[in-house]
Amino acid sequence: MYPDRHDVSFIIQKYLRLLGKPFILITIGLLTCLYWLVKPLDRLLLSFHQASFSPRHRPTLTLKPLLKTGIYTLWWLRRQIKFQWQTLPRPTGLLHPRPPLTFKPLQPLLKPSLLVFTAILLFGSVFLYVYVLKGLPHPKRLIEVKPAVSTKIYARDGRLLYKFYDQENRSIVSLSQIPQPVIQATLAIEDSQFYQHAGFSLKGITRAFKKNLGSDTIQGGSTITQQLIKSTLLSSEKTLQRKLKELVLAIAVESYFTKDEILTMYFNQIPYGGLNYGIEEAAQYYFAKSIKDVNLAESALLAGLPAAPTNFSPFGADPQRAIARQHLVLQRMVQEGYLSQAQADTAKTTPLQFASPKNNILAPHFVMYVKDKLVEEYGETALTHGGLEVMTSLDLDIQELAQYAIDQELAQLKSVNVSNAAVLVTNPKTGEVLAMVGSRDYFDVQHDGQVNVTLRPRQPGSSIKVVTYALALEKGYTPATIINDSPITYHLPGSEPYTPKNYDGRYHGRVTLRQALANSYNIPAVKTLASLGVSQMLNQGRAMGITTWEDDARFGLALTLGGGEVTMVDMAVVFGSLANTGKRLDLHPIVSVTDFTQSLPDAFACSPKPGSNPLIARAAATACPETQVVKPEVAALMSNILADNQARSPAFGSHSLLEIPGHQVAVKTGTTNSLRDNWTIGYTDAYLVAVWVGNNDNTPMSRVASGITGATPIWHTIMSALLKDTPSALPQSADLVSATICPLTNTLTCPACPNPKTELFTKDTVPQTACNDAMLLPYLTPNPTPPAYSTTYVEPTQPLPSPARSAPDFTPPFSGRSRNPKVPRPLR
């Protein structure tokens, strides 16, 4: 049986016998080369066609060009190898078997050119793969790898406070935001054939090679596409290998993206000098304006920078180079037909107003405060590379007011060793931070100006008494509760006896809670805390916003006089809860956060209450969380007492700086151990202002008078300016009622009461009985100063019953667990 002449395997065998052993080896070598090239070629074809950046330009993947090349090659080989295929005539009868097929091959005429061609092809294939194609990045990495984009912090009115970045200061803009003169100037000087070539320009390469020979002038030969690849996908080393990779990638990128997309990436990626990347940051850095606002002269200067940003920078060693480069760009625009010569000449004479070459920061302590919150939520990389757009609540006008008030007062306190101050202004209804000055001068390194005192734990002095008395009112005390301001000594097991003293060194006898708080008497505050329990005050303080009271064992009766350190931001939350009808609302310095892609989840946005500043637009689905930590009626009582100028007159005078004429403002002062800290914190329903003065190195001030010098004048200046021509109010409660009482007996008044007065009470604490002659007799008889009272203090296991309706001379008993207080000097 003879093989069929049409049997495929038979034909292949005969072809191999015909061509001979040398050509078989050559064929094997070619197949090996093709094996090496198949995968990288396939990747390139896929990158060219499979998934285009713009779907309308997506062609279908096809191997026809590769097949055509193979056919042409085989046709050429056919002409190099002569062969003859002879067969015997086919028999005509059915009974005769087919005779064997015979061949009369001629030996292939292998010309030297064929061997040379094959060797070159083999070597070139290996060289192309190993030297160029191996490890070549995919063009889509241009969009997969996000560029490092600067994070911008804005004030509430949109003014830029600061930009954070690592090595590249960049802002992303679209091509539609870039003026035509900028685009035309860039094309004219960098790549005039950009819209005609396929990624590289032989004409440009040749021109650059000729001009660079023996010339000091820098002439770029790379196209815009090649420059983009060099800046993003490859290194900038000057080697043949990198140049070949750049060439191959340029062709791939041109096939993968449209021209406009490539140009957009170029304008956002290319360095323009220093740490400024992209055309937008270049415009901001050199001209302090957005790219959309630059004129023709400025456009030409910016377009000339990418070739050599350091040499051509107007802030460099030779600014005239920048002008010469600008003129060259304008002439190229004329040559390319973008401008007339007259327009170019006019642009050359247009003055250039350069920005100051420095990195400005507004409200630096606040900016760094916001930075820490962003890093905590999103991480350091997102801050320096993620292009966050952060809208904050800061009001720059109030910030400048606070800075001015600090500078004015500290200038007058140099002689009493006061070198620093801090201010925090908030909106207690929304938690927005309106101003934050952490130290007098952020850039004063010698005096630790970068320390943000609003975040540093300091002793609050008597300003913390608001927590003590808020707790007392919660437990049934009233503003009319009588507390005996008389000598007392507490004996504490394992500690020296503790005898609290008043700021003025005197005893004031029987005083009401209103008088004790308004005048900041120390002994009544300690007695009140002793009746309530230190642990109760710690819990109340934490509930109202204090975060620094962590170890209960550290605190004792001196806690009510400022013995526990707090931060100003915590105190703003504490006082803010009183201003916000007893609801705690933590501070919200960040209004909203997004990134340049507008896809970042906003972890900070929450809805403001109606009536908040309309300059802030918050699009949030959830409200800022609030917690009721003090009863609304208690918050109203506390605000009423703190705003009572008549009640505080014995200690501060009737015309102190704590009073804002025409306005009701609740305010409390505090001065700490050895005059190291002086506070004033006050609020209305719309503003809360907290002020501290002292020294960052914790050295004591020589002299400061609460309510007269130090923090109070700063507070008064700020609060007066905020309330000017603006109505203000304090929290009110429908559950408060007024009653006329006899302050001597803490009962309803009677005809024999010498000085009846009207007081506010909650509905369940209004006195039910009136005074009489017998009750008044002990208080109308002159008494000497009461003797010192000594007791052993131990923490009560339960707060004592309300003294509101108890005996008028209230001296609390003591029982429970012992405490070891930190004892400060007399405070106010």
C-alpha cells in the first residue's frame, strides 16, 4: 500500500528530506526565536489594542500583520531554494495499485546571504527581548499608578491654609482647564509635530543631535510622549537601553491613549522646578495664581521650564536665562503659526509679577492639628500623596483677630515674665473650630513656638470649678444653697493635713453657691467636692469632655482647684456643653474631605445645626453626635451664675473686663500653682473663647491678676469684636422658675428678712417654707469669725442628699474611702 500523495504527514516528511539537514537546523533556530518573541509580542499587541483608555479608539486584536510577515518571509525563502517535484503518471485502471510517488530533489542552493540574514534575525530577536522587551512596564501603568498629589487644607471661605506633600507638590487639572496659549507654547517648544507622529520623531531626534554638537544650548530631542514616559515609567538615566525602551513604550502609549489624554498626563506629571510637579503647581509657585489665569507672557515662561527647570527657573542663579528661554518659546510660537510677530513682541515686553519664593502657611498650629487627625484617619501616605481636599471650619478673620489680641497683650506683659499665650475659638452649637493659636509665634524656635498649648495638658486652676458645681446642681444643690466659707483642715491617712485657702486669704462666712462660684472662692468648692466625692467629679468631668483624667488614684480634693491637668480643647468641650444646653459636642475642625478623584469616603462630614454659619456647605447624611451630659436646666443655671456680674463684683469689681457691655456672657477665670497658668473661658450661644497665658518652659509669671491682666484682656478683645453689632444669648430652660427667698435662711422670704432676693430654681428644688423670726435670730446676731473646723476626709460611698432644704448653715459630713490630693496654692 503506497502512501497517499495528499497525506499531510507524508508531504511534510518529503519536504524535510528535500530541504536537507542544514535548513532543518535553521528552521529550528527560527522557531526558537519565535518562541522567545511570542509572549512579549503578544503583550505588546494586547497593550496596543485590548483595552484602550478611550473606548471609542479601541481596535480589534488581530494577528494578520504578523501572519503577512511570515508569508512574505516564506516566499522569499522559496526563491532561494530551488526544487523540483516529479511524479509518475497516475494509472487509469481500478485494478492497478497506485505506484509510489517519487521525488527528484535538487540540493538547496543555500546562498551566503540567507545564512547572514538568519544569523542577524536570530541575534536581533534575542537582543530585542533581553535588552529591550524584558521587564518593560505596561502602558496602562500611566493610569494605574496614581501620581503623588498634594493635600490641600482650606479655611471655611476657601482660602488655602497649607499644602502637604512628600517629594512632589502636584495638583491635577484637566486639559480643558489649561489655556490654549499654554498648550500652544508647550507644543511649539517641546514637540511641534505632536499631533502627527506616532510617539517618536526622527526629524526631532536628528535636529537635536545636530544642534547639541558643539553647542551650549539645550535642545530636546524627545517627543512629549517620550518625556512623559521618562518622567513616569522609566528612569532618567542617559543610556542606549533606556532610550530604546522609551522608544518602544512611546509607540505602545500612543496606541493605548489618545493624544489629548497623553497631553493631559504630561501637564500633570512633568517637573517644573523644585518640588513642583504639573502645570498647576508651577503657576501657583511662580505667579501665585491658577493656571487658568495666566497670560501669554507667563504661559511662555512656564512652557520653557520642563527642558531644564533648574537652569531656566526665574528663582535660579541666573534669572535672565528664564527670560531668554521665554523669548525663544515666543519665537517658536511665531514659527509654528500660533502668534504673529507683533503679539510675540508685546508678550516679550509684558512685565512678569513673580510670587515670593517661599512656602507660606496660615494658622500653622491649626493646620498641624488637622494634619494629625487626617493621618489618624487616612494614614501618612494619603496625606502626602493622596491629593486630599480638606475643607475646615477655620475663620481666618477670627484667627487674625486672636493673633492680634495676643500680640497686643503680651507686649505689655514682658516685664512680668509672660512670654506666651494661646487662644481657641469655637461654635458651641456645631463644634466648629473658628480659630486656634497654639503659641504666640509658630516660627519662634527659641521659645518653642511650635508647641500647640491648646493640645498640651496644663493645670486649669479654678476654671475647672464649673464641673464641680454642675455636678452639685445635678445632685440637688441650688444657686441659693448656703456653704460656710470658714477654715477647715482635712486629715488624710498617710498624708499631711490639707487646709484649703482662698485666693484673697480671707474667709467670707456663709455664702451661697452662686456667690461661691461667681467669686471663685476655694474653700466652698473644696467643701462641696468633699460632700459629692472625688470619683463623682472625675466621672462628671469625663462625661463633659475631659480626656486626661485617667488614673483615679492620682486625684484628691484639690481636683476642684485645678489639681488635674486638662487640655484647652477639652475645656472648650466642657464649657461648650453648658453653652449647648447640656449636650456634649466634640470639636469638629474638619468640615469635609475628598480627593482629586472625588471618590474618597468622607470620614469627617456631619450635618450642622440650623443657624450655623452659611459659608460652610456640608453635604452629609448624619448629624454630628451629641450626648446629654448635663440637664438643660442645670446648664441654664450654670450659665446664669457665670454671667452674673453683680454676684462676682466682690472679687472682680463691677466693671471688670469680664463684662461685655450690652451682652450676657458666661465666663470663668482660673490661675494655677505658682502663677504658671492663667485662664479665661467664656461663651454665648454662638461663640466660645478660651484663652491661656503663661510660659512654654513652665516658668512662673511674676505677677498676673485674674480678670485684669493676662488672659482676660485677650478674651475681652476677642469676645467684644465677635459680639459687636451681633445679638447674643445664653441657654434658657422652661424648667426654671424664680422665687423670692431670704438668703440668710435659704427659704421663702418673710417680712422680717432684711435683704430678700430673687433666685432661680429648678421646679423640684424651689423652697416650700418661709422664714420666721426664730429662724432669723441667729443670723441677725453678730458672730465672730467661726473657729477652724477639722475633719478626717474619706470618700463618700454615695453622694450626700441635697442640702437645698436642709439646715441653713451647711457643713458637710464626711465618710468613705481616703484620697491623697495634690494640693495647689490658693487659686482663683
